[in-house]
Amino acid sequence: MKKKKTQDKSHYKEKESNKSQSNVIAVVLIILLCLIAIVILWKLVFPMSENTQQETDIQQELTKTTIGIDDVVGNLVHPVDNKLDIILSRGVGEMKFINQTIKNYTVVKTITTSSTIVIKNNISLVSVIDISGSMGDTYVGECKINKSNACCTTKNCSNSTGCPACGGSFSNNECYLMGSCRNNKANCIGGSCKGKWRNKLNLTQEANINFTDTIFNLNPDISMGVVAFTTDVNSSDCEPSGCSTLTNNKAALKNKINSFTAQASTNICQGLNKSITMLKSSTNNIKIIVLMSDGEANVACSTGDPKTVAIAQAVIANQSNITIFTIGFGSDADNITLKKIANATTNGSFYYADISQLSNIYDSISQTIPTTGTVEITENGTVTDVVYEPVQIWQVLRVIVYNDSSSFKYDMPKNTPILAPQESKEYTIDTGGLTNINKIDIYLVVETDDGRETSQLVASWTANS
């Protein structure tokens, strides 16, 4: 009996020990489950608060970006190929950025400099000439003395002494008749004047012939073109014909210049458009447009204000590293627009020329063209440096077009060039087949780290507004 009691007691102790071990295991499992739950909650809650803060930061930066729609170019009723061009401009302020990505770059550092050599610049140039109706005989011109008359035969009107002796005024190596002979074709060629009438187009042709000779003398390897504009620019209005390339055939250029006749209206935009196309065909490092006009732009490339779209073409030219020199010829020239066109390009300049100064102005421009440059010969070493590559505050420009019953959303490609402060650019947008478009909205869109979008309306345009 005693032996049985001892066995029962031992069995009881073993059972109690097993029970204690089970309780410990249960407590450990509960603690582990609690820790896992805390980790899961942390991973869920912390990113949400982080993303919410990121969205708030992005929204604050987007509201600081000021963008305006300057113009909408194209057929709003039935857009051609479902496309419109919009001209956007950005206000003042700094470029803002979100987050930063570290990338390694190889940076070249100059160790020694041995010498500097002079090289000849490769130059491409297009002369853009206004041949609208105001350049013809009905308007202002000059009366040159007829050098075959008796006085000129005796006293030689081709110099500053003989010209005044025969009643003329000597300027730009020419003898001009003054008084009633001047600025009137009938008086010039008739009566006692017996002069040679030169209207504004004649004077422009002479100035461009001299300009072409001067340019080729300065740089015989220059690539050059000529574009004449009226209401439009036809392929025959360019040299070379077709308005797509350049030439070094000086004789062909001069023949084309002499072939122009004055007619129709003034489409400065189209003249610039064709000349930009010609220059884009060139790989030369210096690209120049010399634009001359005697009046106001009164015809646009497609739709919009003729002056605004002409200035927009200058902005496009600047994006292709093209410099524009402009000349306002005579008292009726739109000097304000011509100044804006020149100022839209790097190193561009505006000049004013009255009826007797045009050749001098073209000559002055020829002297400003950089025919040579310099190159430094250096011995270079390389080191690897770590730099920050900032990410633009917006990743996508989103355009929404509307008509009275529908809308269409168009996201520009992510590699679309960003607008810098105080810069204007022309963008082509898809209208999604909509017709009778009457409103356009521009949004800046950013994608957060977790793939969500944050956007801000920054510009709105309404037809006839």
C-alpha cells in the first residue's frame, strides 16, 4: 500500500511540472503575437502618415508655381489631326524640387593649360525680308541722281565733292537728290530732277546684295539662305527653293534677292517659321536670323494674334540656339514687336533704320557676327565625385480640354522639358477628337512614393475670354 502512494505522488508532481511548462509556452506565444501585431501596425500606420506629409509638402510647392496660358494656336472648331498648340509662360521664382537621388558622376578637372588657339566658326545665316505691299512704289522711297547727266559727267557725282555740286546729298557712297525730288516717284523721274527712283524694296534688295557680299568675304564657307514673306511664304520665296536647307551659292542668293516684288500683307510668323526650319538642317555651331520688316504683323501662321505668334516663333528659335537680329525699316515699322522678337533670343539685338540707313545697319550686323572662336588646349585628369540629381517638383503637365458636353484628359510625356522661371514654351497637345473647344485647364501632377497622384490646377483658358 505504501508503494502505491509513493507512485501516485510522483505522478502528480510530473503532471504539475508539465502544466507549468505549458503555461510558460503559452505566455511566450502571446508575447510574440503581440510583438508581431505591433510591427504590422507600425508598417501600416507610419507610411500612411509619411505619405500624407509628403502629399502636403508637394501641394504647398505646387501652389507656389505660377503658369499662364499666353495663347492657343489652331482650329478650335475642328482641330487639325486632333492637335492644338498652346504657349505657356512661367512667372518669377526659383526652381523648386522634391526629394533627392544620389548618383555618381565622373567629373573632369583641368590639371594644366598649355595654350589657346583661334578657330573659324561654322556659321549658318538666313536673311528674312518683308516684301509686303508697303515696300512698293506707292510708299516712301529715295531719288538717286542720274550719273549720266551733264553735271555728273563734269563733276563726278560719285564722291562727296561732286555730288553736292550737282544738287545732291552724298550718303552711303550714293548721291541722292533732295527737296521736291525726294520721296515722290513722279517728281524724281520727271521734271527737272531726272533721277532714278528707288522704293523701299529696291533699297532692301541693294542692302541685302551688299550684305551677302560682305558675309561671304568675312567667311567664304558660310551656309546662307533667303526667305521673303508676304501673306505667306511659298517654296519659291526661298533660296534654296523649298525653304528646307541652306546654300553657299552666293550668285543664286543674289539672283533670288533681285527677283522679289512687293505685294500683299505681313506674316512675320511664317517668315520666322521657314527660316528656323532651314537653320535646323544645319550642324554649324553659329545660327543667325536677320529679320527686316517695315510694318506691323497683320497675318498669323494659323490662329491667334499675329504679333504674339511671331514672338512665339522667336522663343522656338532660341530653343534651337538661334540668334535673331531684327531691323525696323522706316517710320511705320512695329519696333515694339521687333524688339521683343530679338530679345527672346540669346545675344539678339534690334536696330532701327530710316530710308537712308538700311545698308549701314546691315553692315553693322555683319560686323557683330562672331567669325572666329577660341579653344583651350589642356591636359585633363579625372576624379569621381558624388553629386545630387534633383527631381522636378512636377513630373507631368496634364491638360484637360473641354467643349459644352465633354472633356478629354491629355498627359504630356514625362520627358517634356520643364518651364524655367520667366520662360515661355510652345507645346503641342492632343484634343482627343473633341470639336468646338471652349476651355483648357493645365494641372501640375506629382506621383508620391506609394504611387498616388497629387495635382494642382495652375492655369485656365476660356475661348473669347
